[in-house]
Amino acid sequence: MAVRSPSLESAQWINHVPLCKKDLEGGLVLLDFFTYCCVNCLNILPDLKALEKEFKKELLVIGIHSAKHSHEKETSNIKEALKKYKIDHIVINDGDLNLWEAFGIKAWPSLVLLDSKGYIISSYQGEGHLQALREDIKQEIQKTKPSSKSFKPDTQEIKGLLKFPQKILASQDYLFISHLDEVLVCTYEGLVLHKISNLKEPQGMAYVNGSLFIALREGNCIIEISENFLKKTIFLENLRNPYDLDSDGITLFVALAGAHQIKAYDLTTKQEILAIGQENSESLHDGPFSEAVLAQPTGLSLLEDELYFVDSEISSLRCASFNEVNSLIYNNDELQHPLDLTAGQYGDGCGGGRVFITDSYNNKLKVYNPQTKEVVTILDDLNEPSGVDKKACELYICNTNKHEIIIFDLSQMQKRTLELREYL
């Protein structure tokens, strides 16, 4: 028995005027139930673009943003996410989960295909359904010869040198900033010396012996930039959404958000030498490395024999050391989807032994003291900060949705904005 789709008209349309059933009749509609914190939701965006291109005369894609975190319910935050992730189809804000419940959705992402009369043809959960959807659409085209109307969503151009900075690395000689599809190599005075471009969503970085390693979330690989930032090679590939890197000079540690694992690789042989967390299992479970369960690790930082990391999907700060994973913060009252952290090295100016965390969806920077277990806010009024690193007494913070780098002086407890300028 065919099931008719609930109406979308009364929902909160973000980048287009509301469309009624009559507007949508005649063509196929693919609904994408997503939330922008979810790496699996981001992973299917290329599939949606491919289907839109292949079936541009028959198919209309509509994103239904059904928030997981309270921060994601705000329309203004969703609009920024659409620009950040280059989502150029129509999107609805389903912050109260009315459409989620009406369609009986159980997981992010979920895809629902509607026929030309608004009846549900098929539905899928998770990633990996491009070919199945393609076949569903082809079969429906053969049966009914649908033709979709053209609806163009409102879009805004992002201006400026820096666009949604993601991660930042403060090395001895250079300041590295990843943003959109590029990494900037800068001086500490803000002069951009090099641009490493045409990258598939660069995230965390590590700088070892003159080589810059960059994690590419969408590219599912780690690239190495060497020879004065002129040579680009693939260092590791076939990874599931690498988000962050750190290194002790011998080993490269990688946060694999898509696989819910942290892995370590020998920098010389490229061999995997360590895995933390059960692959593709998502939860908060402490224990030995092989038995622990992580949930979308997006930031990590070494402090001597301890590896601190944040699991963004469960808003937690955790520590891996001596073959054990232990959770230090796992309370949504303390953190909301933290995306990065940096550990203050002992003897490196202020804040030695402390862990500085981007409390991304609370728009704050916090510091955790492992000795006292205390968490303190040291900077608020940020806008979805997603990256942080430390050099001596200064913290360098990606104030992502403001397209800026904030420098916070721990010795003076004062902040300023880094003024970037291009090399002429």
C-alpha cells in the first residue's frame, strides 16, 4: 500500500519560500534528513550532488535539518553550515523534529524518495545508497516520466581571505590555518607566505622535520607537503574522515571520525602500529584500546605519555594512555559538541599540564585541569570555534563562523584578532 508524504509547507524553510504539494507535483523529490554535526551526513553530500546532476530534469533534493544539539536548531547556525559545507539545495529547519517524527525517521542520515504525486517510493538509512537510489529513480522515470520544476535556493557569497577556519597549528616557525579547501602558511605577524589549495576539506595538521601533514576529511586521506611547501604527495589514503593529527616526531596519530577510531602510523614506514577503539562502533565505553568505543573523535593532543582527545558526538573529553581509555568529561552540561583541544606542554610558558578545549556549540573556550578535574571557561562570546593550538603563553583559536583567528594571551587574560594579509 502506497504511503503519502506528510506536508512540508508549514515547515520552516531556510533558503527558499515554502513550497506546497502542488509546487512539488510532477517531479521526484529526495528528502535528506540530516544534522550538520554528523560526519555520516556530510559524507553523503557528494552522492546528493551526483544525483542532482544526473537527474536535473526529474529530481529535486530537499534537506530536512533535524538537529541533534540545541545549537543546531538555530536557523542562523544552519545557514552558516550550508555555506561551510557548500550545500546548494533547498533546506528546511526541522528543529522541533516534527517532520522527523511524521516520517518515522530513526537515524542520521535518512533518505526518503517521493514520486511525482507525493507518495513514498523508498527510504534508506546511513551511507552507501547511491546506486540503490539511482536505480529507484531510473525505474520511476521509466514508469511515470516525471519532470521536476526548477527552484533555486537563496545563496550568499563568502568574502575575505579567511573562510570558516577549521584547525590551526602553531609550530616553531609557522602558523598553519586550514579553511574550506585550502591551508594558509603564515608568519606570526599574519603575513600569508603560501597557499596550499585544491584540498578536499582540510582539517588537522602536523609539522615534522620540514614536512606538513594535512588531514583531508572529504578526501579521506592524509597528504604530505614538502620541499618548501611546493611538493604535494599522498601519505596515507583510504581513511575514514581523518579530522586531526598530532606527532611525537616518530609516530603520526590520526583521529578518524568516520571510523570512530584513533590510529597511529610509523612516519618512516607508514605502517599502522596502533588502533584505539572498535571500528565503526559508536558509543562511550572505556577500557583497553581494543575494547573501548569512541564516537566521532575530531581533535587530539599529546601530553607526554597521554593522548587527550574529544569525541564530538557524545560531547566528551577522554584520555588514552597505557593501553586504557578513560573518560574525563562526559556531561552535556559541560561540553556541547567540542571539535578540538590542545594540551599545554610542561615548561612551555603558561598553562602547562592543562587541556584547552573548543566548546564549539556553546561558543566558548574552556580549560580542564587533570589534577583537580575542574573545568573553567576562559573565553566566551565565540561563534562555533573549531580549532585551537598553543605556543608559549598564547592560544590561537579558529573562531570559525566569524572567519577569524583569535589570539588569547594566558599571561594577561586578554584577546586580540590576528590580522591576516597576503604577501605582495
